[in-house]
Amino acid sequence: MTVTHKIVLDSFKQHPWVVGLSRYVELADADIDAIRSILEGQRQIRKRADIVVQGYEYRKLCFIEAGMAIRYKVLHNGKRQILGVLLPGDIIGFPASFYDRANFSVAALTDMSIQVCSFEAFMRACCQRPLLTMALLWLAVQETATYAEHIIDTGRRTPFERVAHFLLELHSRLKAGGNATSGTFELPISQEAIGDVLGLSAPHVNRVLRRLRMDGLVTIDGHTVTLNDLKVLQTMTQFESLTLAPSPVLKRCSCVNRR
């Protein structure tokens, strides 16, 4: 490995997606380099730009380096349901690229920086480095758990609990990626969009946020949100910040890939 190659590889190790995977899997340099080598380069996405359009073929994977996006679906009546907020370290095109046509749309919530590769190239890399496939499965488990909580939100939690739980979820995910402090994070999302996540109207979201502020539980200054009492909020919403355990299988397989 040349000095230049090592510098490039070491830089890519700081990518939020690699950092996130490394919490659960001991990736070898060859695993990381396999992904880095198939990337088509960094792209800048403007705020509100469509990245994936529902109903159209999409065969790319985009690794979010900075910024946020929303994954959503628009119904025939024009109503929008936001399925989730995509953060640094998340992948755009997963699961859209697994279908003949994208089942959901993705749009930039803020200006974004992403790294892109073709779906075919990524699949080839997974065949050559099986640990990458297993690592993605491990992260898919985390996304499944997040969606399960969203179902509970709309089915059983009160509007107050939904909004508070949503704030706790984003804070926990951003903090895990090093993008939030112990109680403060940036939330560049409108009250209307929060409503589209939680199945609430924008005025209802506004009333809940006002109550959270009046109770001293949350402080909002522009796009900056501070959770003043995490323990109380977690107790009120039954929020559990689950951390994936490192897989013993992945640990064993990591030694096979070190060649």
C-alpha cells in the first residue's frame, strides 16, 4: 500500500457510515477499501432536491456524509407519510435498489454531501467481502426496530408521547454518530414534516412542542433543540436507546476476510 493510498483509506475510515459499522463489526482495511474503491465520487445535493422518486427504477446506493433526508410515500389523495429521517451514516437506495422500481421517494431535507456507488458494484463487493453483507444485515435489524417504534407511535402513543419519542429517537441516532451532544442537536425539519412522520397535523405538533417548552422539558432555539431532562422524557415515552451488540459471528468471520 502506497503512502497516498493509506492517506486516502485513513480519511475514508472517518466516513459516518464506516464509523457506524465499526461500532458492531471489526472491519479489515481490505473491507473498507473494497467499498472506497467502487465509489463514483462525492456529490453535493441541494436542499429539497429529489434523490429517489417513487415508481421509477433506482440502482444506486448513496452513503450520507453530511446533511439529512426524508424517506416518504405520497398517496393517491395527495397526503404524504414520512417513513423516516435519514442521517449521516445512513444509506439512500436501501431498500429501493432491491426492487424493480422504487417503492418510496427520498428528498434532501438539507444541503447534503453523499458518496455514490452503483448497486451492481456494491453487490460484487459483497460477494468478494462477505463480511460487508453480514454487516448490512446487522444494521438492517436496527432500522427494523426503528420502524416498529413508529408503528407503536401511530397506533398506541398519545400525540405528546409521539413528538417527545421522535425527538429522543433523533437525538439518540445523531449522538451515536457524533452529531449531537448529551442533550442538544440540530433539527432542520418543519412542524409540518414532523406531523407527516407522526400522523399529526402541523397545528397539533405546534401545540405539543409548546407544551414541552412550557413544562421545561425542551428548549427550541431556531433549529437547535435541547432536551433538558432526558430521564423524565424517556420515562414518559418509554423510550429505550437500544445499542446493537457486536455479533460473535461477525467477529469470527472478520479473520477470514483479512487477506
